[in-house]
Amino acid sequence: MNHDQSWPWPAGTATGIGSMPGTDIVEVQRIVLGELPALPHLAELPGRGPGADLIGRTAGFLVDLPVELYTGRWRVAARPGKDLRRAHDLLERDLDQLTEQAEGFTGTVKISAAGPLTLAAGVDLAIGGRLLRDPGAVRDLTDSLAEGLRTHVADVRRRLPGATVLLQLDEPSLPAVLAGHVPTESGFGAYRAVETSAARDLLRIVVDAADTPLVVHCCAPDVPMELFRTAGAVAVSFDLDLITQLDPLGEAIESGLGLLVGAIPGTPPASGPDPSAERVADRIRTLWDRLGFPRPQLARQVVVTPTCGLAGATPDYARTALTTARETARRLHEV
């Protein structure tokens, strides 16, 4: 790799995945900006209900493709309604808080949305069945999402003119989509697998439209790192506990892909103390050394994060997790 390569964050950085516990965006965004000053993120509060969840929030970005809630699931709608208005109102409130609290910020700020494959697996067609069943509908969805996220990125840039925007696509369903493991409504079958090349092309549409550095988050054992790199992502976000194959990780590092390493548990341990920054830093260093890369490169290429979103944690533990991530990143930078 090019050893002069840079990533859109300073060395020794930590960040969050996105979701946080609670319903008070004022307080939560204050915590995020205080604990993660080098790479804060726009907090997501799914505890507020529909429209604040990953699928509903992202569906609010879609252009000319309205959605609604039906029997507890999001589906394509004939026209915009109250469910979509709620998603828009919640996002606007969140953005207003970010604008107010991060006024004058000149670093990198991370915003996030579901990726096109996860969205296609999570939204139903009006006639029933997941959007995933119809390749044409998936392409239309991707084009709509790409246009909406382009507008969203531009909006954040206007609100924080001194900041660099890092867009995170959450793709938890992508490995199941690629493997043909997304179940149909009956539960007796599964939707046809999407080819890797087709998935790459869909992600590339969003990457190109966003016109800003993009990271893909995927908390699964078989993270398709090469797919994300060739789609144009600058980084991949993953759960370190779920990585079993080291060769793809080493290849990703060698290729220059940034790594958002989920190393802080998203919920407190069932017994014993919370993980310490010292132990987490040692674990990351040990793996890095095992892969054979120079230590100085570690703090530049790696960002420390919780393993996944913190929506299921207590408020106290969520703050502890972010503090531990920041302290871990500082320790990695010191060696």
C-alpha cells in the first residue's frame, strides 16, 4: 500500500456506530460530541419508535418512493403519509441538534443510513414480498436512495461548512443477501441470491452519488471486505469478535482500506468488570502484529468503535463504551 495514504480522520480516533439508547436527542448528541471529539456521529435513537429505526429512517431519504407502515413492516406506498412525515420530522430534529451543538466544527462528522441491499431486504413491495424479489425494483430503490443521500450529504455540509462528511452505509443483511439466505414471508423458502458483481454495482451507485468518503458497516462473520473496497468505500466497519478469517483482513489492510474496528462490547458483560481500554488496545495490537503490519500505521488506518450500535445498552454503559473506545484509540496512538 501507499504509506503516504491518508484517511478522513486523524490518527488515534474513535467513533460510534450510530444508535444510542434513550429518546432525548439533545442529551445524547451532547454525549457523542463530548466523548468522540475527533469523529462524532449523528446519533440515532430507535427507542423513539417507527421512523427512528434503521429502515424507517433511511426510507425517509428515498426520492419519489414513499413508504408506510403496514402490520409492523415498512412497505412501498402510493403516496407520502403520516409515517413518512414522522421519519422526516425526527431526522430534522436530529440534524438541528447536530447543527447547533457542532457549530464551528472543522473535523470529520459521520452520518449513516441503511445500504441498498439491506433496505431491499427490509422493505416490502406494495403487492407483498420483499423488494429484494424484484431486481428492477431494487435498482429503482438504489437510484432513489443514492439521490436522497446525495441531498442529505449536501444538507449536512451546508449546516457544518467547515466539516468533512463521512457517510456510513449499514449493510447487516448483505451477507445473507449474497448467500440467498433472506427468508420469504412463509419462512419455507428464501429469495434468490444476489450476485457479488450486482451488489458491487448497486453500492457503487450510492458511493458515486454521495460524492463524499464512505464506509460500509457490516456486523457479520463473513464481511465481504473486497466487495466494499472495489465498490469505492474508503473503509469497512466490523465486529472484531466475529472475524474468523484473517487473510481477507490482511488483504484489506494491504489495499489501504480503513478499518473501523468494533472492539468494545455493545452491552455490558454478564459478569465481571467492563472491558478496559488497556486490554482492548492490547488485543488490537496483538492482531495487527500477527498480520505483520508496522505499528505506526495502526493508529492511522484503524478507528476504534463499539461492536455495534448501543441502542440496547443502558445510558451509563453507552457513555462508558464511547469513553473506552476513545481511550483505546489514544493508547494505540501512543505506541
